[in-house]
Amino acid sequence: MALMTILQAINHTLDQQMEKDSTVVVYGEDVGVEGGVFRATAGLQKKYGVERCFDAPVSEAGIVGTAVGMAINGLKPVVEIQFSGFMFPAYNQIAAHVARMRVRSRGKYHLPLVIRMPYGGGIRALEHHSESQETLFAHIPGLKVVIPSTPYDAKGLLTAAIKDPDPVIFMEPKRIYRAFKQEVPEEEYIVPIGKAKVVKEGTDITVVAWGAMVREVQKAMQELEQEGISVELIDLRTIKPIDKDTILESVQKTGRFLVVHEAVTSFGPGAELVSLVTQGAFLSLEAPPTRLGAFDVTVPLDKGEHHYLIDSKRIAYEVRKLIKY
Amino acid sequence: MLTKQFDPLKKKQLQILDENGNIVAKDLEPNLSKDQLLKMYKTMVLGRVADTKAVQFQRQGRMLTFVINKGQEAAQVGSAAAIEEQDWVVPAFREFSTLLYRGAPLYNLYLYWYGNEWGSHFPEGVKILPVNITIGAQFNHATGVALASKFQKKNEVVLTFIGDGGTSEGEFHEGINFASVFDAPVVFIIQNNHYAISVPRQKQTKSITLAQKAIAYGIPGIQVDGNDVLAMYVATKEAVDRARRGEGPTLIEAYTYRLGAHTTSDDPTLYREDKEVDEWIKKDPLIRFKKYLIEKGYWSEEEDQKLYEEYNDYVNDVFKQVEATGFYQLEDVFKYQYAEMPQHLVEQYEAYKHYLEEVK
Ligand SMILES: Cc1ncc(C[n+]2csc(CCOP(=O)(O)OP(=O)(O)O)c2C)c(N)n1
């Protein structure tokens, strides 16, 4: 066991998987010599050499496109897109090829590859460094989308992603990369993809969140608890495929549902979850299942971002509204 | 034609003013007025001072992430000086001095890096597109602006920029190809500052020069000493004249060096040696240009010192104005998404205002 941040857990997991499995290769922009702009791949090139961990040209389409080829021909690429805002040049590869190779070849080819990328706001960054695009991946048939919110889950989920026979989009909440440490076991373990986690049991309302929003909900819960409101918090962990059972079971118990996400609201992941709850737990509902997402606007730069970010106060406010409904 | 004379496949590089401030190609020395030369120099100094101060402000926690342009002022200003009033600039993100030269107020540039979109709202008549962070996209925009000029017979030329790393993006190639097919009046400048964050130029491409990439698109290409403002001017002028005559685009590689970090968030000691930086400090574009101006009798050390002092104060004043703006209003978050706010946005905006009233 060692205390690790999310970032350290990712670095440690990449190291462990590269050590155990010689087909794992890691690359992306600045990933080799520097070890990534966030240092997620620090030390890996030194340890495993330039054919297993290397700097790619500034070419996202190239990074993901070559990963497709490598995955077909015996390797397990774990590639990094420097920021999720820069995945768009690779989106053609992701949507048109990564997601389709298995179905297109009727299972002759499949793609055991992972595309890692930091995402999300609240870091006072330049344009394109703060977006939450999970929907843009989850909407594509053939992809799995995973977002850890703790160091323990970061390791377990990344290990599962690397071992998965299908492509996994692994989105990392950069705002909490170094926010806190947690005990992470040294030995290999898996947190299964497709399994949400009940972070805290409660009786009055189910709140689903992921990534950096989990901590905001936890903060809100401290406030709400003092008011006698008992929240059941679920960390979704996998955006796709959604763990329907855990959510429905919870809502059937609490009768109320709120999903909180950083992504913009319209056509967002919240819509999917609300639909699922409406259909699956309709008779248990005591208030309309509700989503709290970002405004449908381009993420503002720093001097306007405070208007945009969802904080614990807004979450508490929404919860109260639903309790009083 | 310079692009013939300085064949990039033969590893030729255009230089007019060497690092010691000597003219090494007398016949190519441009005939620029004292006023224009001084405007160029002063802009480079302002670029340097504002850049250095921005890094200091960032260290003091007063400025956000800043993209540093120290060392690249000649590439940026020499090229900008070769276009005309009616022409366009389509930047990447490191063209601070180009933008200053083309009339973007320092206030705007600082405001942008301070995290306020209003920084990209340039005054009337300043034909500069907003900073583009997504590498490569600007090459297609530039080509589009140029084609619109051509189709509408507007007589405008477009100057656009990218870094050495950017030459690996698909849109670099798509933009140049598109422009060459239609003879678009655009000049593509690669600021080869030798690094893409931590990745050195030689790991970006097998091409010996970046200028030689022009050849595959059937357009002229030239490598220029990017720290030589006169060479940058002359090469760009030739390309601009060509473009204006309807003969299509040119690719210029400005061979330069980023003396500072990639941005204020970057630590260059992770990937490059101080020794290398020291070598390039000797080639500082400001030193040689100053010597040239003094030699010509256009400038003096005293005036130079005064200029730095003046700009120091000026930059402090401008930054104070920027800081005084603080955070912007909620309305701005919603107002500019569409010409008219659709219902869903009105509802989100109203609901949030209601929330703010309730919690306050
Ligand atoms: C499409 C895209 N991918 C990645 C990035 C992240 N990024 C910012 S600057 C940079 C390196 C750019 O190097 P270069 O093109 O040489 O220009 P320089 O920064 O040296 O001026 C990278 C990879 C980005 N901004 N856009």
C-alpha cells in the first residue's frame, strides 16, 4: 500500500502494466522524454525504452490512427491525448474506426486500446483546456467510457481498461489530479468497467456524479446532512456502459433522483440517466428525475468561469428543491 | 526569385543581417525608411518587455498561463511589416509581436491571456483573427479568408502562422494544399523555434528543412534566418507580392528559437540544456537589429535605454488597467453564443439569476 494522488496512481498503473505485459505501449505528445505535461507517464521511457514509450509528433489523428493499427497487429496501445479539447483531430479515427473495427470485421479484428485524456474545468486554463466531452464518446456505439474520481479507482479502472478486449476512452479529471491522496494497493487489481459505486448510502435522494463532481456532491452532503437530508451518492465511474441496476435499485429506495455533471446540459449524459430512471423507476418517483449540468455555452475563460462551474452550493440547492417537491 | 536562390532542398537559408549586426547580403538589404525600421524595432522591444513582464506577473499570481514569445520577435515583426493595411493576420498562439505590429492593443493581448474573451475583440479596422489554440486549424481559416478575398477581388493577402510541431497536424497539410490548388493569396509562416513543448524539431519530421515541404504542394518555399528581421521582411515581401499578383501561396520557414519556456506552466530544464539556450542568446534578434540601426545613425544607446524605461512604465500601466477589469458579468456567458438567445439559454440564464438571488 502507498498513498497516491490520482496522477500517481495512473503513472504507477501504466508502469505496472508495462512491466507485466510487454505488448503494452504508451505514447502521445510529450509523453516520452518529459513524461507528459502532467507527468502521468514520467519515468516510463527511461524504464522501458523508446519503442514502448515515446513522443509522438503533434498529430492526434496520427496517435489514434496508429493505435488502431498497432492494436490489430498484436500490441496494446495506451495513448494520451494531451487535453480532451485536442481530441477532435482524432475524432474521425475514434468515431469512424476505433469504434467500428470489431463490428466491421465481424469480430476478426478487435481493438484492445486505451485512449487517455485529461478533461474538465476549474483549473483557470486557456481555451480548449476545460471541456467535458464524455457524451461525444458515449454517443458512439462501440466505445466504453470510463472516468475515475479516486486514486484507488484510477488504478483499478485503468488496469481493467488495458485488459479490456475493446477500446476504452479513459477520461481523467485533471482538476483533482493532485487534490488528495489515498491508499492504493501495490498489487494488481481490477475495478470492473460498467460498475458504479455507492459512495455513501442514504434514504432521501439518489445523486449520481463522476469525476471532479463527486467531491462537490460530498461537500454538499455535509451541508445537507445538517438539515437532516440523507443523500445516497453514486459515483458512476463508467459512463458507458451504464450500471443501470445500481442506479435503479437506489432510486427505487430513495424515490428521488439528481444527476450532476460538468458537461453541458442539452443532449448530455444527464439526459440519458434521467431517461433510464424515468422508465425504470417510474412508480417509485416522488419528484421529477432531474439533471444539473453546465449551461449550454462554450466554457468561459477564467474571468467568467466561476459563473459556469457547478459547486456544492448549487448541488445542495437542487437537492433541497427536489426534497421539497 | 529568392525562393529559387535559397533552395530549401539544398539547405540554403536566407540571411541578410548576421548575429553581429553585419549586412552579409548587401544586394538584398531592403530599402526601408527610418520610420518603418524604427517602428519595427520599437514593436520588437515592446514585445520583449511585455512578454518579460507577463511572465513576472504570472509568477506573482496576477496573470494566468502565458505563452512566451521571447526570441521570436524578428520572425514575428519582419513578416508583419511586409503586408499592407488591407491585409489579414491569422495567428496561432505565439505571435504576440506580430499582433502588436498590426495594431492589436497591448491591452487586448493582455486581457486575453488574463482569461477574458474580450481580449479577442480587436478594435475596428484591425484585421486579425482571434488566437487559435487548436494547432493547425488556422491554416484552413487563412486559406478561406484568402479565397474570399480572391473571389471578391478584394486585393487582400493573408499572413498566417504555425509552429514546427504544428507541421505534423493534418490541417497544416490540408490548408497548404487547398491554398495551392486555388492559388489563394496567403503566406504560410512556420515559426520553427525548435521545440514543440518538450519535443525537438528533429523528432517532429524527417524533412531536413520545414521549408522543403512546400515543394510537395507545388509552391515556393524558403528557409529564412528567423532572428534576422530584414531577411524575414524581404522573404515575406516577395511572397506577399506573389500572392497579390495572383500567383498563389508561399511557405516560409523562420528558423528561430524560443528563448523562454513553452508557457509559464512549462519547465524547459526537463528537456533541453542551458548550453543550447546560451548559444541562441547570442543570436538574439534584438541585439543585431539595434546594432544595425545604430550603425545607420537611426538610433542610439541612450534612446534605447529610454525606450525600455518608457515601455516598462507603459506595460505596467496597461496591466493595471487589465487587472482593474476583474471578473466579467454573468450576462456575457450567455449573450454571445448566438445572434439571439434561444429559449433554452434564456431559461438557463433566468433560472441561474433566480438561484443567485435566492442564495444571497
Ligand atoms: C490540436 C492540438 N493538439 C495539442 C495541443 C497542445 N499543445 C499546445 S502547444 C503544443 C506544441 C506546439 O508546438 P509548435 O507547433 O512547435 O509551436 P510552439 O508552441 O513551439 O510555438 C502542443 C502539443 C494543441 N494546442 N492543439
